Amino acid sequence: MNPLALTKALTKVKPMLRNFRNAHPKFFPFVKTALKCADVDSVVEVKITTSDGKTYVTNMKLTAEDMQLVEEAKNIIL
């Protein structure tokens, strides 16, 4: 992605992110805590329950390679 396109995308996303933070104030503190305590072999689980009651769940065990991404995310989010 070229720098101009990236700047344009970030400009569009920034107010959306602010609205998301305001609407869900507990989410980012949870993510910060989760990133701090995650380590190799931690299990990350995601569950979505739709408005009609259907549930979708998946999980993954973090590998050493995954932890590289977690460390980068810590630098961005924390």
C-alpha cells in the first residue's frame, strides 16, 4: 500500500475506532491485559453469538511465531 493510500485509510478508520472505543469501553483494557499475559501455548478463543442465537466458536494455541505478532501488537496498542 502506498503512503498516501495508507494515510487516507487511517483518516477514515480513526473516527470509527474512537466510536468503537466509546461504545465498548471494556474491550481495549481487556486486549491490553490479554496481550500482557499471553505466552507460548496460551489458547485464544473467539466466540460469536448471532442475533438469532447461532454460535460460532474457534480457538488456537499460540506458537513461538505467533508471539512475534503479539509482541508487535503490544508495541502498537500498549
